[in-house]
Amino acid sequence: MSRIIIDVHVLQTVPPSNLNRDDTGTPKTAVYGGVRRARVSSQAWKRATRRAFKDLLDPADLGVRTRRVAELLAERITALREELDGDKALALAAETLRVATGSKIEVPRRKAESAKKKGEPEPPPESSYLMFLSARQLDGLAEIAVDGADDIAAYLKVKENKDRAREIADTRHSVDIALFGRMVADSADINVDAAAQVAHAISVHQVENESDYYTAVDDQNEKDEESGAGMIGTVDFNSATLYRYAALDVDRLRDNLGVGARSDQPLDEPVRRAVRAFLHGFVASMPTGKVNTFGNHTLPEAVIVTLRSARPISFVSAFEEPVLAAQGSGGHLRGACTQLLAHVSDIEKAYEVTEDPTWVLRVGAATEPLAALGTGVTIGGLLDEVTDAVAGRLTAQPAGEKVKATRA
């Protein structure tokens, strides 16, 4: 059966920076093709993409990932019934979440002991791990908590009410949950398989980390009463031309989101919104590690998007042999584009996938070789054309049995 897969390939130059550091504060690296490369973890860029969604999607389409989920739910309970506030709301929230997700929602022992020693009120209950719930799921669970407020434990022992709570926690997923998945350790049956796969970004060339030795002057030491700096320190950094890759399984995304319920919108509207937001967010976002120190606010020089019908294909192998800067001119971008063009042409011909539609957003003369790979577009054109192409595929390919029409 034909599938709907979106491949996103990005070439992006980043000046001296420390986008994603390890436990020692050093920029992360990886050995690939026998040499050390700069690396930015997939988690770092997924978080940057999720943060970008705040400017691209309605808050109702997003979720919250936190251990303090009981407080979030308690706020919604109080908003529905003002008299259910404070500890009452927290108790209702904790029991509702316990039944809906199977997770323990308790006051952390260390925090409770610390508060007791200081004579402070007991802190609110928390999940023992990060809980990822959509805004609509929290709203639905708040309604259940209010309905059973007189005796929430007894209310949720009724099978119909318990099943309703479980269903709310496993339907109407937010865009970010549908894209990046959710794991609930205590209830595997409400886990959500991610529709998006994001690779660790790596430099197309060899990289060596460097160290910046810096000093800060004491502003009040105007008369040079004390010689030397007010403080000294070091910060590690590197600069690189990165290859970034992500694959989006639109079929999985549709299963996770379901079809739209509004009569004035197409059934595939939730998927269209999610695809557009993911493309824009992934392409234009940037992890914020040490950004105040380096101000590394670049945008990609090249973006290649392909709509596949069989399986995702990463082109990272184009850079297994590291790009070498041209002697006398420097720079890795032009060489990266040349190697990428050769690799893409060879692998698509060998595996007979040359008919998959491709769009190319590129900037500058160095990226000119990539123009041969597909239709040239701007960012607006890329978002419009890819989204429309996906919508056309969805219309031609009916939703699978797993899609729940009551979602979204």
C-alpha cells in the first residue's frame, strides 16, 4: 500500500556557537566517516521545533509536558467551579489523573520533608515522571473531576466513568503529542507512537572544538584600585555547516490526530495544520544553547523536501566522506551542495524513486547545484505546495481503520 512520507533535508551554516552541550559544557560531537563532527542532538532540535509551535498554532492544538500536571488540572477544575479550589482541586486532579493515566500522583517525599522542616504548607502532588497531555485532554479530565466532585474515588470506580476518563486521556491528541509521541510508563496502552523522526544534526566536515577565554571588568573599580579582571572564565564552541534531517509519517500523524469534526472544514484539516507547522517549525527553529553569548541566529541556506510513497530516505551518506574547504577560497557549503547533488542523483536512480515530487528552497550561489533536484520555492511556497500535495494524497487515500473520527 502506498504511504505518505515527507523527507526534510537542511543545510545550515552556524557561526561560533554552543547549541547543544554535554555534561562538561562542551559542544556535543560524533565520529562519522572516521572524523569528528559537530553534533546537535535530535532532542534539542525537537524541543526548538515544539517551542516554535507557540507562534504557529492555536494553544488549543498544543500540549504540556510536565511533572506538575496536577496543578494544571486543578486550575481547570477551579475555573469550572470556583468553590473547588486549593487542596480540594488538587485532590480531585490527583485522583482523576491516577485513574485516567495509571500514574502515581503524589507529593514528592523530599519536597514534603523540606516543607515540614521549614514549617511551610505541603507542596502539591506531582507525577513521578514527565506527563504529556493536550489542552483538550486536560479540559475533558477537568469536566470529569467536577462531575464526580462529591466523591471522586467512588465516581471513578464506576466502569462507565473510568472508561470515559481513560478514553479522554487517549483521544484528541495535540499536534505536538501526535508528532513527537508520548510514553506513559504505567499505562503502555495510552502511549502514542511518534509520527516524526528527527536525526541528530552533524557537520558535513571535520570539526575541532575551541575554547574562548574571557574576562569581565568590575564597573566600580574605576580608579584601578585593584588590578586584573573582576572575573574570568572559558566557554567552549565550534562552527559548522550542518546537515539536518527529519522524516514525517503522515499516515501515522493522521492516525494520531484523527479527522476533523467541524463541518465547515475538510476532514484532513488537523493533519494539514500539523504538517505545515512541523515543516515551518523544524526548518526555521534554532536550539537556544548559549545564544546570548554567541547570537548565532542563522537560517538554512538550503532546504529540500520530498514527498515519498514508500519509505523515508536520509541523505547523510553524502557526507560520509567529509567535505573539504576549497583551497584558497574556504567554505564548506558549496562542496556540501555538490556532494549532496551527486549522492541524491545516484541513490534515487539506483532505487528507482526519481518520480517522487521534490521542492528546493535555496539561498546564494553556493547552493546553485541543488536547483536541479526539484521545484524552486520560497518558504511560503514550500509550506503551501507541500501541504496541498499532502492533502491531495490524503483525499486519494482513505483513512485507515485506526483513525478515530471523534478526535480533533
